[in-house]
Amino acid sequence: MNTLRADLHALAEHAPVVDLAARAVRGARRRRATRLAVVAAAVTCLIAFGGAMLLQVRAEPRIVLTPPETKALPLPAKGVGPVEQAYRTRCRLDGPCGVLPWRVVTRAGETYELGKDANGPLEVTADGRRIAYYSSGHQAIVVRDLASGKIWKAPLKQPEEDFTVEYALRLSPDGLRFIVSGWGGRRQPNKLVDVERGTVTDLKRGWWPVSVSDGSGPVVLAKPYDMTSQVWVLGHDPITIRDFTYSYSALAPDGRTLARLGQTVDRDREPMVRKDRSIVTFDTLRAGRETRTPISGLPEELDPARLGGWLNATEVTVLAVPESPGTIAEAVYAVDVRTGESRELYALRSGGPNVVPGLVG
């Protein structure tokens, strides 16, 4: 049986060490330049020799190019509106490249940059009003309310090495309770932290954090095995589901429903297990009660990749990504789990690694 650590290491061993998006963009630019040169030469020949040939140029997919680098003001101590997304800038080809700063983009369109102290993981609550990030100065996760400027420091000291390997930081809706997990390193923490109460609870190793509720609400963990997975609401017995997956949503407002992206097993093709553009809802306390609904309204170029928080009792957020890097921008959609209908919320910036408020995974 495959553990989470073994699975992630297997993926990491086969992962390319290059920036695929950057390579795709550079390749697209070279191909575009070549096509333009050929077209210009052909048009010149037609004019010179009076040819009556009709030149047809084949339409190409939209290419998403990295926007020019923009300056960002330092994040104010308070008075900042809800965050729509966060990202890290890419290294410039003509400049030095060290630890790049995090930037947050508000729903109103302002872009702010965090200081060098925030050099580890960063997550945003589902409502965008609070951020949590690793502070090298405090050697701990801190939670910051963007409007009031209030800061809570986690009662858990952690060295930077905890975040140089695989890790996960999963926030509750108010951000004051979270799970911080790490694997592949020496320490491999798996802790439930409450910054308001000042408590730290050890969790079993090997269980991946899915959802954390406010206060003393439910905590959901998962552990994939071979072709199935277990989902565990702490305080109850784990249930087994039929998919090997990490593509879960946060817990629904009813306190017991989760969604996951549907999968199809095709033993004649590689990869054998593929997402099938459906969404599955299930009861975390009673195995076998599932509803599968096809997702509609997504562009053909985009595939659902990850789930997030719930906007209301029936709509969950979905991150959709292109099959081919650089062809179209990633975007966040709302999907109605009853009908499968989707609507676009916003596109992501292509400046670097992105953080979507409330996204799981």
C-alpha cells in the first residue's frame, strides 16, 4: 500500500526541474516569431510577382504571456481589504534570484508585498480576510487580520527546515485554527494548532489534512491507499471511499458533507486513473452514500484540478487548469454540486506560484 510520503516522493522523482510554464511561453514566442517571418516573406513575394494566391494563416490558441513586472507597495499594517489571490513573482532572467517575496492581490485590485520575514508557506482564509504565513523571525506560523492588523502567533516553534520539504498548511474559516504537516524531512510534524486557545495537538502521522473547522468543530483527515482512500472525521470511525485521491473540498456548511473530483479508471491508457470532469459529494460519517454530477460550463481547454471552500450550501470553489501550460490562464470557478453548473469567479495571475483563498491541496 502506498503512503502519502511514498506517493509524493514518487511524483517528485519524475517531476521536471525546469519551469514548464516559462519554457512553454519561450517556445510559443519562438514559434510565433518564425510564423510571422514566414508570413512576411510570403506576402512580399506575392506583391513582387503579382501572384493571385490566397494566403491562409491558421489560427493558434491564445498564449498567456507573463505580464510586465509591476512594483508593489509594502503590505500596510492594517486597513487592507479581502484578498482574492496571492502569488510569488518569478525570477527575472537579467537579475539575481533568491527567496522571492509573497504578494497579495485584493478584490479591489491593489497589490501588496510581504516582507522578507514571510519566506515560507502562505495561506489565505476562504473569505480572504486573514492570511497565515511562516515567520522566520518568530520561527512560527503567524495569523494576520488584514483589516485590523491584529496578529496571532502560533504556540508552536518550528525551524525553517520544516518547510524546505513537502508540507501542508490547512486553515479553518477564521484562520485561528489550522493543521501544519510536513513529510520527507527529519521531523515530519503533523499538528493541530489553535492560536486563540494557545494549544497544540499531535495528529497521527501519514494522515493528510483536508478540512479544519472553527472553534471545536470537526477536523477531517485523509489517507489514500492503492486504489482507495480513507477519510477520517476525528472523533468518528474512518470511512473508505473508492478513489485514490487528494482532490477534496473543505467540509460543507452542514458539517458532514465533502466533495471530491470524480475519477475514471481506464486500464488501457496512461495514466490509468484520470479526472473525468465530474464532482462527487459524500457523507463523511456514512460510507457508500455518494452523488456523482457531471461538471458543465468549463471551457474545453480547462480541466478541474483542485477544490476549495464552499460559497454557500450548494456551491464549492474549483481551480481549473489548462492541459498544456501557457495556453490559457488558470481560473477559479464556482460549481453547484446539485446541477454541475459552473460560473467563473476570476482568473489567476501568471506571475508565479499562486495561492487561492480556501483551496485544499
